[in-house]
Amino acid sequence: MADCGFNRLQFAFCFMRKANLLDIIGLFFNYGWRRRVEGDSMLPTLKDGDEVLVKPSRNYQIGDVVVAKHPFKITPIIKRITKFSTGGKVFLVGDNLAESKDSRSFGEVPEKDILGRVECLLNKKAEK
């Protein structure tokens, strides 16, 4: 679900506190995409319907929230990296352990299947 039409002003404010020159340059070249959170697996960090900005990276760390290809489904998943394993694989887990289908059920994911890191929350789903 790539959407390169994200609001550049929202993106700019999101990065103001932690931006470096490359982030600011990337802002103006649509270097990133918007992704809608689906499901409750990342509660309380991310809620169903929240929109996040995802940027590709090559330097992932334990604790990063990432978007990755699901090993068996078409729809990508949003999970947190909890462990790096030998053979270039990562262990991905949702913050809401009771609701998350993650590496505990489908195993480790190749690091090459990570599409990008969640950099910030763009639009928070309105509370009812």
C-alpha cells in the first residue's frame, strides 16, 4: 500500500526534532510512504487505523518498529524487531502479545524482507 502523496508538511514536522540533512532532503523527494495500521497487534504503541510514515533503511536495530513482508500472506505486517539471528534473519513480535501473529507463530523473517522502518505517526485514529 504505497502512497507517495503524503502531506509533506506533516512529514517535515514529524522529523524536526530528530532530522538530519539527509532526512530533510529525502522529505522533498518523497523518500518514504504512508502505511495504515491494520489490527490490534501493536497496541498500545499503534492502533488499528493509525497512519505511519515508513522509510527504507539498511541499518535496523533491536526495538525498531518495521514493515515487513508476511511469510505466507500478501499484506505486509508491522512488528517490532526483538532479535537478530544467524543467517540474516530477524525475530519480529507485536507489542500486544495476546493479539499478535508474529515470529512466535510463523518463525523468523529474512532481513531482506523488511520493507522499511516506521519513523513516525502521521495520523492518529480518532477516539470514539
